Amino acid sequence: MSKPKLSVELTEPDRIFRGGDTVTGVVRVDVDKDIACNGLVIQIGWRTHGRGNVTSKIGDSVTAFQGQWQEGESLEYPFELKALDWPPTYHGHFLNVDHYVDARAKIAWSFDPKASAAFQMVPLQAPADSSAAKANSLPAKVFVALILMVAMVAVFAGFAGVVLGLGWIGLPFFLLPIGGIGFWFLKNWLPKYLLGNVECELSDSLIVPGGSLTGELVLKPRRSVGINGINVKLEGREQVVSGSGSNKTTHRHVFFEQEETLREAGKLMPGTELRLPIAMEVPSNAPLSLNLAANELIWTVVVRIDIPRWPDWVKTMVFQVVPSGESVTSDAANLAMPKAGTESSSGITFEESVNHLWQVRADRDQRDMLVDAIAGLTFSVTAIIERRLLYGGDHDANVYPQGHSVWARFPNPELPLVLFVPHDMGEEFEQLGRQQWTGQATVVGWDDDHGRLQLAVES
């Protein structure tokens, strides 16, 4: 079925917007057949793409048109929408965050045609709920309490096993908590046995890009201690989660790392207080801290006292890199819009999309969110053909008149696909049999009945 072609053109495509700025432009519609539009919706928002689960938010939305489009018309619909004020545009290794103006035409008995245009957004300030505390694990006291509770339950289970006559079967229940408590003891208490109470804090947990990170390490050893050195490491990393439940996987990528020596190898004397200042520069182009559900940018400072043949004393402190509120260039903001020539205008490949879908296929909400995010994007697709089907034609959604639907699968992972094929390409797919096909195809939706990603093959 023919459908109108949409495109979004921004008035200032190269501008760096602030939160709340007005984004203007036009949505162009080229009509090749008389068709009824139930609503041309233009909206602004952001979404993530990359290795982690998709997170998104929609801001302002307007319905620019509703009615009949005539064959041969080329129409323009202007828009003015307010940019959301968080998160910033970011492009990294596992994580990308983009702000978009999206247009969708609601067409009956067809997949809705879509178009998008990305723009850069740098916020003036972080929202109140973006605390770096979210990136931390449970507080130490709570963590210890949980460990002790689990250990008590395990010991009780082991004791019950002995009482019930299970003999050696109950032994692992004793050994596991003892091993866990032993490891925790070695890691936390043995360094204190030599070093005494060590204090280490940052002066401020909120730092702007290019700012100075300061703090102090204070210790008074109980005994004479030989050390290999005292080091401090500044680290920025992406941390994203893909999938859920048993398919949940966490991916980490360190994008910045800098280490400095606070004290060289030598000996610490007992009873002598040692005060070591911490002073490091945060890069001027440092990405801002982010906590977007399954997608995070985390900045930490790790202080380590390296004790030979003894557990090291280590403390990890999380801090936030926050907006400076000053004007920035695209280089300073670490922004890079998707380049032409990538697999799609969003910068994500079909293989990445399939891997995401495979991991979240059992989670309907996550799956539908991801399919909606990539719908309308054209990829270079490789598929293993399974069988060709016939369908009714115009009454099916977004299919070609007298065309075909072909069941296929992606090679690895074997995600099921359905390809909508133009009539004049039917013979080509018939000759392929069960061989591999490669070509251009546009994502149009998800087949709930058969659990297949739907794509329209480009003729």
C-alpha cells in the first residue's frame, strides 16, 4: 500500500540548544496517492540507543493536521516545540543519548510513516533527582547487615541438614557463609589492623567539567607498615544494562582514566599522622553524570594504599559531573551527531538492534519500546529465508499490492523476521529457497501473533 513520505527539517540544525529553548522547523509530506490522515503528530523528546535497554521520554506534542491528503501534494507543516531540559546529548561506546523531533502520520490499515531529526542539547543545570547517590551501591552498614543475615540463614540451613540426618550434605551451608565472612574480614579488617582508622573524603561531590576535584587522606598507622605506594585514580565509565531477569547483562566501558601517586613506596611509621591532599582536574570535555534507568555515566575516585603481601586498603567515592551553566562548543560538550553512511540515521546497526530485541523479547514493555524506537529506520539486513507466504494485499498493514510476506530469521541470534516483499521481487525470493538474503529493509513493527520483527524490503 502506498503511503506518504515524511521528513523533518530543523530551522537551526547545527545549533546547540538549552533546556526550554524553542526548536522550530517544518515537517514535509509528499503524497503519492489519495489517503486519509487520522492525525499528523509532531513531538519532541529524547531516547537512548546503544547496548543498554532503551530509555526515552516525550515532551511537547502537537497534531498539525487531520484530514484528506491528495495525490501529488507536497505539503509543509511548521512546528515550535520546547526542548526538554535533561539529559544532555551524549555519544559514547555503549551508550548514546539523542534529542529528536519526531513526526508520525496516523494512517488507517497501514503502518504509520515516521520521520525524525536529531538536535544537540546541553543543559544549564542538572535536575534535582539526578543525585550521584543513585550510582552508589547499598550503604556499607546495610550491606554488612545483609551479609550477616544471609550467613545466619545459611548456617541455620546447614544445622537443620545435620539434625535431619543429611550428614555431609549440610556441610556446604556451613562453608559458604564462613568463606564469605572470611573474605569480607580479610578485605576490610586486616588493612585496619595495620593502618588504624583511615579517613578519606572529597571536599565537594559536585564538580563542573574542567573543575578541580579536591579531598584529603588522613591516617595514623598503628604499626610500622611498608607500602608499595598510595595512589588515587580518577575514572569515568559507562554502565548499561541489557535484557531483564535471567537474560540481564551489565556492560561497562571506561572512557576516562587518570592515576596519580600520593606517596611513593616506603615505610609508614607507627603513631605518626599522615595527611595527604587529593587534587585532580576533571577534563574540560567531561561528560555529565547520568542515571537513566538502565543507562548510566558514573564518575569515581578510587584511593588505594598498596600493602605488599597484605590486603590493600581501598575506598571508592562517587561524585557528580554537573553542568557549568556556561556557553559551550560542541567539542567541549563531547557531542557528535550521527554520521552519514552508518547503518541508519540513528547510528545504530541492525545487528545491535537484533541483539537488543533478542535479550528483551520476553519483556513486552521493553520490546515494544525498542521496536517503536527503531520503527521507520532503514538498515542493511542479512536474513536466512525460511518460506514465502501469500497475504491479502491492501487490507494488511504496510504491505505492497499483490506482494508477498517472507518468513526469515537473523543468523545470530536467530530472531524471527517477516519480510514484506514487493510483487516484482517475488521471483527473486522464490529462487533463494532457504539461502541467505542481504538487502535494504525498513523496520515497520512487531508481529505479536508469531513473535517476529516486521520489515518492508526496499525494491
